[in-house]
Amino acid sequence: MTESAAQAKPSAQPSELGLGHLLTFAFPALPVAAFQLPFVILVPKFYAETIGLSFIAVGAIIFVVRIIDAFLDPFVGYFADHSNPRWGRRRTWFALAAIPTTIGALFVFSPFPNVSSDNAVFWGAWFFVWSMLLSVGYTALSLTHLSWGAEISTSYYGRNRIFAAREVLAVIGTLVATGLPFVLSTLGYHGEAPVLIALAVLVVATLPALVALTVFTVPEPKHVARKHLNFLEGLKGLARNEHFVRLLGAYALANMGNGVPATLLLYYVRDYVHGNEETQRFLLLLYFLFGVISTPLWLWVAKKTSKHRAWSFAMLVACTGFVWSPFAGHEWLGDYAVYAFGAIMILAGMSVGADLMLPVSMQADVIDVDTARTGEQHTGFYFASWALANKIALSVALGIGFVLLGIVGYDKGDRDADPLTPAEVHVVAQPPSEGAGVTLPKITKETAQAPKRKGHHHPNPDKPVKQTPTAKWTLIFLYAIVPILLKLAAVKLVWNFPIGAAEQAKLRAEIDARLADEKANGTSAA
């Protein structure tokens, strides 16, 4: 697409973004989401059990990476807002961010066999460095994508349409990641390592191509900022936007409520519900499948009520699922415990589409408040600060979950096992072909099973590990009770949120009137 075509008018309505452009815009969310869930659930478990790092070490590394990455967010957003590349500020940074994201995903998910060390410090450094690169790349990629989406449409319901498309593709990507273990197991590849390697290859093969497709075909609205605020002035502007602060608090609480159970799900199912590895993956598949199925429902509820009421209803539905979680592993359920937990996962999964779509769409409306007040558009800075608070909340949730389990002596299932060598991480390098510049990991049936060495064993994901009462009740409290408390607090904040369709329409009318006046006076934005 030519540069002139890409510079769509700022007030472009969603009807002007056809289905083809809408899907093209949303497609990069698929490979990004495909590695997101494994990065939260499988990667910590993989580095703790297969590589041999302690729970406390894994939790601490995740916490530090998230905190550092989070504090970089506002600077990334500020710089993206105030840069003016020839090809557009959103498209340029979206393309550049795909590079570290792709490289980071490859190395986090694929400890290569030619890197040989049994040293926990070495693998801790490996996990930290590549996780840091992946997190920073993902931050810039998602921040630019969200900002771009918020600027494409200026209508209350049009933003729902754009972010619904993006999040549906994201959930489909998550379903791909969830269903991949089933496919690999039928081919004879078992364990987390083949899954992670396959996902790394998927990201390398698809993310750069889909990002390029989006960059060259989707229009970017005209930049409407009048002047450059310095960084501190920008932060003060955020703090003065009371609607942003309120929504930010609710979103952080809700995501903490999602992050804790997501990280602990595999352990909860194995040791409390007594489900095997296939059951764990099926439950994840069920969870995200109903996330996709329920998205049209929440779009309809939002149209009949409002975004904030629809999101509140979705969180309450999730709470009705979590409230039954402590009973899912009760002895009287016997073999039916897994089925009972499946029903719980359906209820929790029904809120996924709303959690991903509606708060982001509300955030775009909140940015209109700032634009109406100041006459400036700081979409990237807003989404970056949004990501900062969210990542701090999520890092606290993830870090505390693993650290608390480590403190109470939770047995992750590999006691007496030494750290495995890289050859036992189910990974083998493919010999480089002539002229090949990059060597990707290759999975074979022989390497899908770790070789058994005397004094070593791979943790059995199908065998429940007997826990102390303290460890058991700590797990139950973290998985079932904490999410309810956090989500109820989020509902309290957004139930009567002051921006609905009528209020947002007034804001846009004020913004458009200002643009018209500036155009008439010859002072329109550059």
C-alpha cells in the first residue's frame, strides 16, 4: 500500500476498514498468543523440572524480568508517540519489534544441545537473558499493535469490532498452542520440550511474515499530535485522567486474578484434581475454546448494556467457576473430579474473550478524554503505562505464586533428581545444510524421550505428588480464592464506569470540532 493510502483520516470509521484489512490487522496476534500462554505456564515448569532450577529461582527470574520490562514500557510508548518515521510511527515500530520477539522466543523455548552445562547459574542466566529479550520485544510489538488499533477507529462500538477481531485471533493462537501437544503425542513426541521447540519454529516461520503483511497492507491514521510533551508532563497527564487511573486499577486486579491460576493450573490439576498430562492439556483447550465461543456473546452484551457492565458480568461468571474449585478434588467425586473441574474451566473460560477485548476497547475511549482535554494524541504512552501497571501486577502474581509454594515446601515432583543435561532436554540440533545461515532445532522420536541415566529421572506429569497439608492448602488458596478476591475488587471499580456510548460520542464530537476549527484556521496537525 502506498504511503498516501496508509495515511487514513483520523476520524475513519470502522466501516471503512473492510473485513480483509480487519483480519490482516489481527493476524499477527495469532503467533504472538501461541507463545504467550506457554511462556507463562509451560516455560516456568520446564525450567524448574527439566532444566533443574528451583521454584524460588524460577519465580525470582520471572519477577525481575517482568519488573525491568514493565518499567521500560512508558519509555517505549513515549518514544513511539514522539517519533516520526517516514513509513508511519505505528507500522515502523511494529515491524522492528518483531525482530527481538522472534529471536527471544527461539532461544527461550530451545536450549540448544551444543550449549552444554549442568550449572544452575548458567541456566538461570540463559533463562533471564532470553526471557528479557522476548519480553521487551513483545512489549514493543503489542504496544504498537494496540495503539494502532485504537487509532484506526474513533467510535465506541467500532473499537469493539477491531479488538474483538484481534483477540479472537489471539485466542485461536492460544488454542493452537494448547492443541499442539495432542498432535505431537500422536506422533510419538511427549513432554514439554517438543512442544516448546515446535512453538519456537512456529513463531520463527509465521510472525515475521504476518507482521510484514500487516505493515504493507493496513492503513495507519494520520498523526494528530501538536507538540511534544516531555516525559514528566506526560506522566502528570496520565495521573490527571481519573478515568484512566480507575480503569488501570481494575485491569491490573483482573489480570492478577488471571495470572495466578494460569501459572499454577498444571500443578493444581495434577496434585489436587488428579488429572494426567493429557487431561491438563484438554482442560486448557476447553478453557480457550469457550473463550472464542463466548466472544460474540460479550459483544452482544456490551451493545445491549455497555462495555464496563459486560466486562463485570464476565468476571462474575469466572468467579462462579473459581468458587467451586476447592471442591473439585474432593474424595467423594472420585473419577468424576476431572469432569467437575472441566465445568469449572468452561465457566472461567467464558470470561476470556471479555477480559482480552473489552478493557482494551475501554482504554481507547479513556484516551479520548485526554485528547479532548489537551488536543493531543498520546495513544502509545497511554497503552505503555497501561502495560506497565499490568506487568507489575502480573509479575507480583506469578512471582508470589511460585515463591510461596517454594517457601511452604511444595514438592514439584522431581525430588532427588539432578538437573538434566541438554541432551536430556529432548532437543537435538539439525545439521546445517549447505548455504544455510540459521540452524533450527529438530525433533525426532528418539530425542522426544529423555535418555534414562542412573540417579536421574524425569518428573512424571501423570503421577500426583503427595503434598503436606500446608502446601496443599496454600495451592488451593492461591488457585481458587485469590482470583475471586481480585476479580470482585475489579468489578467494584468498573461496575459504574462513567464512559458509555453517549459519553464517548460527545468526546469525539468535541475532538472533531477542534480538528475542524484548526483546519479552518490553518493550524491542523502535521
